[in-house]
Amino acid sequence: MAQLLPPPPTTTVTTGDDDRRRLQFRLWQLSITTITIMVAVWFSTMGVLPAILAWVVAKHVLVAIYLMGLDRYPTYRDEVTGPRPGA
């Protein structure tokens, strides 16, 4: 009869090395998002064509802000190179 072993323990990774910078970046994202939406709403009061253009531009700006916030390759403490040291 085969015996099942428990999975190996996961490696501990700390991502809270620079919480102040991360908080400032998230607050910047929130403020720029709010300003973008407020400007789009203001242009919406000017008519149909300015409203359509404003929301198209606002959508692109909001997607760009969102993509800036994605930490695709976060850096960790004591990491010298990128996420793949052998590459």
C-alpha cells in the first residue's frame, strides 16, 4: 500500500518591504482615477460628441493606470537580479 506524503512547505516570501512607497503609489492611482472620472463627467455635460470622446479617452487612461498597478514581476528582499536569476 502506497503512503501519501504531505506537500513540501511553501517558501516564505515577504512583499511588505516598502509599504510606504506602495501606499503612496496606490493613493496616487486612486487620485488620478478620480480626477479622470470627474473630467469625463464634466465633458459629458457638454453634449453627446464630447461625452463619447471623453469616455473613450477616460477608458484608455483608466486601463493604463490599472496596468501600471499590476506587479507582474515584484522584487523581493535580497533579490539581486530579476525574477529569473538564470536568465
